[in-house]
Amino acid sequence: MTITPRIHRMTKQRQIILDVLKKTESHPTADWIYEKVRQEVPRISLGTVYRNLRVLKEMGDIQELNYGSTYSRFDGNTKPHYHFVCLDCGDIMDIHVPVYTELDKDAAEETGGKVEFHRLEFYGICSGCIQ
């Protein structure tokens, strides 16, 4: 049985949600995105934002970051990169260091499998909370 991937078109609402995510370096929640999108599309529902975030993730246009909390954060940067999570305020920041592709090779060799990607987060206290 062959499964064909779902093809999604880029709707106006979906494009606005994507634009909101691409314009921020924060890693917002769906509620934050909803509030920003409502400024352009006042009648949009929170459910529509959630559905479109799921579709954008399936399309590979955004990343969903889930750290075991009750809500996810979303990232408009789909290029491989790492994150720093503040244990005090919960802020999530991109870290601009080289991505270590050797990790993929080492993990593939260790497991005998094929690594599609890896995700790496650093945890600590951000500079704002230290002050």
C-alpha cells in the first residue's frame, strides 16, 4: 500500500500565520500567534490558527518545539539550528553556532540506522535573568 503525501495549498490565512512567524525571532505559542494574526484577520478563530500551524509543520515551513509542557512553541526558522532554553523565565533563543553534522553520521553508525535530523537544546539561565 502506497501512501501519498497530502498536498496543501498556501491559503491567505496560512500565509499570514507564516509571515508572523518569519518576522519574529521569539518562539511564540499558538495563542501569541493568534493575537498577532487577529490584527490582520479579525474574524479568525484560535482553532483555525492551530489547524494551520499543524499544516505548516506538515509542509515543512515551520518547526514545532515541544518541551514537555502543556503547549508548544513554534519556530519560523526551518534551517538546522540549536536552541537555548532559560530555566528561569522559559525564554527560547536561537543559538548561532555551526550545526554538527558529524553527530548524524556518528549516530547512524552507532545504531546502524539512517538519521534524518537531530535536535539539540541547551538549558541554563539567560543573561536577562542573571542580571
